[in-house]
Amino acid sequence: MGTKQRPLKRIVCILVITLILGWQAMTTHIQPIQADTQERPLLLAHYMPWYQTPEISGQWGWHWTMDHFDPSQTDEKGRPQIASHFTPLTGPYDSNDDALLEYQVLLMKLSGIDGVIVDWYGMENFRDYAALNESTGKLFEYVKKAGLLFVICYEDQSIGHMVDANRLTAETARAHGQEVMQYMQTHWFSDDAYLKVDGSPVLFTFGPQYFKSSTDWENLFSVLETPPGLVTLDKHMVSGSLSSYPWPPMFGITMNQAALEAYLEPFYRKAGRWEYIVGGAFPGFHDIYQEAGVRASYGYLDAEQGETFRFTLQMALDQNPDVIQLITWNDYGEGTNIEPTEEFGYQYLEIVQTTRQAAGDLPFTADDLRLPLQLFKLRKTSAGDVEVNTQLDTAFDALLTGNRDAAAAIIAAH
């Protein structure tokens, strides 16, 4: 019976594709919302592009192993032994995998996330920086396909690491920093999908940790056509910065909601004086550094069955900020991930989706969030099948343009 049904399913699928193509011809491409035109806070997920697998990169990357775990082995529950207390629904993945990136941007689109803030270490061939840069570039391609926004969070600590390794000197560090700025200007700042405020690009930094003075940043920006608005980590603000953002306040202890309020309330009072406000929402904090032998744990913040995320998200929304940073999409090592996992399922994305639905501008449902994983699995089982992947391309496009039923029909046909 199965061999007779397959041709019929393909015929149905082809008919559906034809209908989709006709429908898409009558629609316009959805452009990403920009800060200058928004009527609500932008929801931007802090994203780590640093994962590698043997399938794509030829080896397991450090962020899955931390030189301690072996993802090729499974535990008593059958889950891969990775450097995390949580397992993504896809299993451990490669940040340079097209099927994975497609899956991730679809989840963001369907949940109502507006874009990504990408943790970026520069473009130098040092440590894994070049590989991360390549993954970042590929992610941006998919972000643009999905009509989302992107912005860089520059890890200027990378300069310090290169100085410590004698790759740079204190004298050449600033010149290299200028090269980094020019690279971002050439590749991203002018892109329509890059986050801007009053026509100027926005640049986050996780710190700063190396270039700590306003003079440093003025010098770095002096080689650019349009200096970006600098958004720093809380308690690291330099003179002339556009804004600052909060982060889970871990001090090597177990945190609770009262401790969160004690940190966030003063931060938001301070932020209320700025013209550009960046809030933060996070699901918890459960790092694996101590178990991996990397360092002592930064501390622990319980997820409280999703209440920690709801609480911090609502607290951010109450400030009417320009941006709410979702901390994080996929930092599995620190356990701040909202990407769907075996442990929490789609809980966090459903919370985001409910928040967007309350604003009345999101047509997708919780059931729709299950489709990207089905598409991802089909990409893997149909690798090399041109006909099937052409149909899956159409399913991807259909989901992005709101034609959920047609996309589901294509996926179900396989």
C-alpha cells in the first residue's frame, strides 16, 4: 500500500505547490520592522554562532565538549553527552548548517521574535573566531530571508585574548579594532535588515572589556562613515554610549525573584533617563562550567517552570523599551537557552508568542511552532534529493509568508 500512496502524495504536493506559487505572486516581501517605525518593543534574541559537529565542520566544537564531554556518547536516557544541562530538540547541531539555520529563523518568525543580536568575536583566524564569523555571515543570510533584523554584539575581549597570545601588541590593538569596525561597515551596517536608530547602525558590546574609554571608541569609530550607537553591558557604560542593557546578575550564588528585582528595578530606573532603552528577559541560569572542569559555576537561577522568563519579560515590557533582549537563544553552556529543548519543549517560545499575540500583530499559533522541526528532519532524511528539497524550499517560503496550511500539506506529504 505504501508504494502506491507515494506517487499520489507527490501529485497532491505538486498541486499544493502550484497554488502556493500563485498565492505568493500576489504577496509582497515582508520587510523587517525598524526601531524608527516600531510601535512596540523589538524582541531580539541574543544568539551564539559557535557550535560545530563532525557532520558539517569535521569535529565537535568546544562549546559542545568543553574538552570534557563526548557528544558521540549517550547517557542513560539516550541523550548525547554535551556540555549542557539541556538538549536541543534537533540534537547537538552545527551553526553553519543550512537546515539548522532555516529551522531557527522559522521558529523566531513564528514565535514573534523580531531578530537576533549575534555574539561576535571578529574575523581574525585566531582560536575559533574565523569559524564563528563564517557562521555569523550565513545566519544573516537566513535572517534576511525571514524578514528579521540583526545586530552585532561585539566581544572586544577578543582583542585582549590576541594581545595575551602575542597575536597583537598593545600598540597594534587599536588599529586592529578599526579594521574590525570597517569589516562590519562593509558587510552589515548598511544592510536594510541591520538594526538602526535615526539612520545610524546600533552596535552592542559584551562589555566593553578591552576598549574601556570613550576615547577608545571614538578612535575606533573615526574610520566609519556613520558612527554606530554603542550599547554596552550594564555597569560598563562609557561616555557617549547610546544605552546599556541588563544581564542575569549571577554572583556565584543561587538567585531568586527577590534578588532579580533588587537588580532590575535600579537598572530600569537608571535606564529611564536614556533616550534609547534596552530591557532584558531571561529564562534562568544553569551553567555547566564546574562539571566540565572549566571554572567555578557563576551561580544558579531556577526557571520556575517558565515563571522566571515571564517575570523578567513582563518587567521589561512595563518599561516600554525600544528593545527587549531575550537572553539567550542558545547559550547551552550557561543554560539560558529559550530555543526548544527536550527539557522545556516550546515553553519559552509560546510565552513570546502569547506576548506578541496580546499586541494583536501575530497570526501564528503554538501548533505552528512544531512545523520547523518537522521540516528540519525532512531536510536531513532527504539530503541529496533535489525534488523533495525543492518542495521543502516552497514549504519554507510558505511559512514565512503566512501560508501555514500549504506548508503543512507539503510537509505531511513526505
